[in-house]
Amino acid sequence: EMIKRMDPDLVGLQEALKGQLDDLEKEFPQYEVLGVGRIDGKEAGEYSAIMYDSERLKPLKSDTFWLSDTPEAAGTTSWGNRIVRVCTWALFEDRATGNEFYFFNTHLDHQSQPSREKSAELIMRRIADRETSAPVLLTGDFNAGEDNVVVDIVKKAGFKDSFRMLHPDKAKVGTTNGFSEKRGNAKIDYVFVDDGWKVEAARIHPAKIDGRWPSDHLPVSAKVSASRK
């Protein structure tokens, strides 16, 4: 119901299991899903999946890499994280405009700060090494508040938090709730944009659906348009 209300062209999903992704694809025939399970690089374990409106967007390339010293090796960890972490990306063509852009989606570790920092650095290198200069969107649960060095790493690479671009002074911005009324203080979920985008709207969504929370995090969203091809 939340996805229906938001009607997005792109969704960055975290902690999604194969059965949940199958349910979403049945519920939304216009959407398709990119990504792999983080345990075996196939279907085992959680995905950091990309769900996209196939009527609007055409994927040209896509892949997943592991947040470790061996990013091409499925199921690997290196930096103090006990749980396997991944980043899934895609190069899309916008069928409406012909423009191309990259979309990266990730979920950083919830315990290890060294892992979060090394993971952010790896993702920034992968983005810097992309094949074309097409604009980039970066989404994810970073498990890092706005004052964390992880966010500094992302910003120093040329990204801005879409929410803060429009709401620089907003105080109540916590994005976790643990399926309860108790909202955390830290904003740890982000839609980052590079200078190829104009941000038209950005929100944190605290809404319940029929008295139930859609997630243990509050969904974050941004409406963007290309400022350059």
C-alpha cells in the first residue's frame, strides 16, 4: 500500500528476501527487480535490490558487488562486519527522455564502524570508475547518522543528501522506529544525488497503513529531474 501511494519509478530495497521480492513482483506487474542474495550471489540471504518501473526505465547494465576486500566474491566479509553486505547497481535509460543514469543501492553494517567506512570508500571508488559520466543516484540504509564520517566520505565524493537540500534545518528526522511509535533520533537512510540532478521534493514518510507500520524504518523518498544528460 505504501508503494502504491508513493508510485515511484525506482525503489531501493534493503533486507529483502527472495520470497518477499516475488510477492512484490506479483503485486506490481509493471515493476521488475534487479539484485542477488548476499550469501551466495544467487537467491540465498537478503538482497539490496533495485525495483524499477519497466514501463518507464530500461536497464542497460546491472551487477552486485560485496563490501569486502574481494568484492567480486559472493558471501565475503573483511572489515569487522559479521554480516555479509552488498551493493547492487544498474545503468538505466529513461524511456521518456532517452537520458541515462546510474542507480546504486546498499545497506551498510549495523555494528562495525570500520566496515561502514571501508564500504563507503569502496562504493565511492566504484562510482568514480563507472564507464560513463552519466548522473548517479545512491540510496540505502547507511546505519550512520548525519554526523558520521561515513556521510562525510559520501559528501566529499560529490554527493548531497536530497532531504537536506530542501529541509536543511528540520530537527525531527529520525528514520528508524522498530515497528513502534518510538522514533529514533538519527537519520540513517538516504537518497544521495550528485550534481546531475535537481531535487524537486524529498520526504521522510511516517505514515501507518491500516494501523500497521510498513517497515521498521520510515521510508525516505525524493523526486528528482535531470539537470544534465
